[in-house]
Amino acid sequence: MRGFGMYVLLLGLAMPQNCWAWGREGHRLTALVAEQYLTPETKAQITELLHNESLADVAPWADSYRADHPETAKWHYVDIPSTEAKFDRNRDCPVSETDPKSPWRDCVTDRILYFEGRLGDASLSAAERAVALKFVVHLIGDIHQPFHAYADDRGGNNIRVTFLGSAVCGTYACNLHGVWDDSIIEEQGLNETKYTERLLQEIKSNDWERLAGGEPTTWANISHHYALEAVAPNGALITHEYVAEEAKVVDAQLALAGLRMARVLNRILGDETTPGTQPERKPLPKSETPQAPPRN
């Protein structure tokens, strides 16, 4: 627990919301950032696969798909216990229930790589590769939501909170996972265009393009680190001080998800050496390992 103010107040709340990951808006924001860093060749390939839909349009898709395909639920997160500092595949990523002999396990770190492979497999149909693209876009967003790399209390879903004086968030009782999915983003009071502009400006101001590389295990470990710092006890009061502090992390994770999404898609679908539309795009040196951006 850090000193961002007195935000702990014990109280009882109703049943928590059944949260997914970033809400619809968070997923769209990650994709809108990514779209600004795609190479022309990558954009052309995406148009061929998605036709009239954009990355932002399909970014929330996997949550809708999950509702009718519950076997995909575990693909959206990885359960790293709060007592552990980093991801362990044997401990945190279960063997597939539907296909125990598969080399691919049921957690977000494995499934990002699985769908990257399918997206790049030219022997698959366009429809199959389009599904893979949708999953890559969504799951890279998921892994950057800190509580999707936190096992305890169902990733914070069971941590009941009151958010800025209200026990109800939308139509559900507030819980910590839902606060990170939606409430902190909504509290910024920005429309989609303005929020995207802010994220792009933060990328440029903080030189976050240098953090655009890495792989899913590294991203999961960073998200887990943030979750450990942001966790609150059951019944906590989430204050304006908490929101102001954690909004910095939310912005960084949304922006980095977009940058890393673009890097992955450019590698698979386009010429990664061709600059995207954003100015001064710098490649990440192979020797540099992405770290969590510092708090301001």
C-alpha cells in the first residue's frame, strides 16, 4: 500500500460485477494508438482481413466471443499469486482443458503467441487469420490491465470497493477489477478522440517508443508489479487521490499496449523497418528489455 491518501473505509457492498479486462473503451484506445504506428503494408493486410472494420472496431470482440465460448475465458488473463514476484508458466498457466495434449496452455501469455502464429500462417484461410488478428489485438490489451496478471480475489473482482463515494459502478456493485477496467478511464472525462490524442502525446513526451518491444511474459510481470502496488482491501474507499495516481499507470499501460500491438502486427504482417505514421519512431535496441515506465 502506498501513501496516495486515506482511501480505506470498510463497508459492505452487493455482488461484484463479472468483469472482463479493459472495458470496451479501453480496448478501443489501445487499438487506436496502435493504428498510428502501423506500416502501410500492415494496414493493407489488416484491411484485407477485416474488410470494412478497423482494429478499434474489433478490439473488444473477444469478450463477446467469450460469452458464447466459455472455454476461451482463461485465455484473457494469467494468475500470478500476490506472494510471487513474477510469472511461472507451470504454476500460473494451466494445461488446456479442451486439448490436454496441446503445447499451448490456457492463459494470456501462451494465447498471444498462439494467435500470433496463426495470424502469420499463410496456409490458413482469411477467415481463420482474421479471428487470430482479433484475438491478438484483444489479448495484448488484456495483458496490460494490471489485474489480469493478479490471481488473488479473482483478479480483484472479489474486492468490493466504493468509487468516489458511490457503491455502484454503472449497473453493478463496484469492485477493484471493474474500477481498473472502466471507472478510472471514464473519470478522465475525455471523449475517444481526445483520450487518444493524450496517449499519443504522452508517448512522445515520455519517449515510450523505446519500451515498445518485449514479449508476453515480460508484459505480464510488469502488469503484476502494478497490481501489487494498486491493490486495495475489501471494502476500500477509492478516493480522488487514488484515481489521480493510478490514472498515470492506466495511461501508460493503454499506450504501451498500443505500441506493442503495432510492433507485433508490423512484424507479422508488414515491413517492420518502414516507419508508421507517427514521427520520430525509434526501434527498440535488441539489448534493451522493456521496464515499467516510472511514475511522475
